[in-house]
Amino acid sequence: MTATALRTATVALVGDRSPNVVSHTRIPRLLDALAERDQLVLDAYWISSEDAEAEGAVRGFDAVWVLPGSPYRSEAGVLAAVRTAREERIPFLGTCGGFQHTLLEFARDVCGLTGVAHAENDPDAEDLLIEPLACSLVGHEAAVVLEPGSLAESVIGSTRTVERYFCSYGPSRHLDTLRAHGMRFSGHDTDGQVRVAELPDHPFFLASLFQPELYGDGSRPHPVIRALGRAAVAHAATAARPV
């Protein structure tokens, strides 16, 4: 395929970029692989959590990806980026800390649970939505069971997958309330703990506690990352279409 046939889009990478966060160091190779293997060119812009606090910081992008690396310097900035992508129907992916903060934003802004907190950010809070896991998943691989007919299942192409983690916190409380307001928990571990969430009424809104950035050696993007690339390109094409 010639260069003129490459499909392009812009993506906001939200997080506090660090050479010490493995998933961050994988990003350049993953983006190159998307272009080379899938002809999906994502013009990426890193936006720190503090910069994400600015009004409209991620508005106008074709995709928003909230990356691992929590605790973020600005919880408020990350939540603002999630909210903008959700409300303005921008293709969205949240991984690891991004998953946790996706649930936090939805609980506060959609469900009205304004007092819920993340234990990593506020360990003394009375109402923790995101709590320390009974067993840390740092450096672990584990099976994830995906619901048939979900976005996650259609993207991965199977109802079961084995994924890599690097986290010590997960959701536990208020999950029925989040479900009642439209969030679908479409992936669970073998003990039934939530590992994937999505919004069915959104063009592409997916969040995973596992890290697809850590799949393989980075030369073949995980299906979740390829799906984000396709959604971003579709968004760009729609935005460019004459009215």
C-alpha cells in the first residue's frame, strides 16, 4: 500500500510521560507498527495530567488514550480528559490507571457519586470506588473472560484472553449503580472481578485494567490498540466530510 493510502488521525496521549513507565516507552514502537502493519497513522500528542486540566485540552482530537502511570500529578486533569471524550463522543481508551479513572469519572459525573475516591490518591477516604486489590497484579498475567456481543469481545475476537497487568488497585463498590447508568462491565477475571468496562451508546469507549501496551514485544499491536486506531481514523474521516 502506498503512502497516499495511509489513513491518518490525531490522538491525545494523556498521562505524565516517564521513561520509567514501561507502557510509555512502548508507545513510539506501537505507533510505528500501526502505520507499518495496519496503515493506520496516529499523529500522537502527549498531554500531561496537569495540562489536561485546561478547558478543551483534548477537544478536537480523533482519539483520547489515558495511559498508565498513576498516581497522576493531576487527578482532575485526567478526569477532565475522560469526561470530554465521553461527552463529545471521541474514541477513547483507558488502560490500567486510565481504567480506574474512567470508572471514577463516570461514578462522579454520571451517577452522582461525588464522594467516591481512589485509594491510591486518597487512602483515607470513606467511600473508595477503587480499592487495593486483595492480590497485587503487578507483573502478572491472568485470564480475562469477555462477554459475548460486547465491544471488547468483538475487538479481541474471543471470549477469553490472557493479558498482562501492572497494578495494585481495582473497582469494588457501587458497580451496580454504574451498570444502572449505562456502563457495561464486559470483562472479568476467573473470580468474577471486573477487568474491562465499556459504554455501548458511545462510538468507541473502552477501558481495561490490563495493559495492552505490554503485549508481545511491541512489534504487533494488541487488538485493542488496533481497534482504537481504526476508530480514530473513522472519526477523522467523519470530521473531514463536507457538511
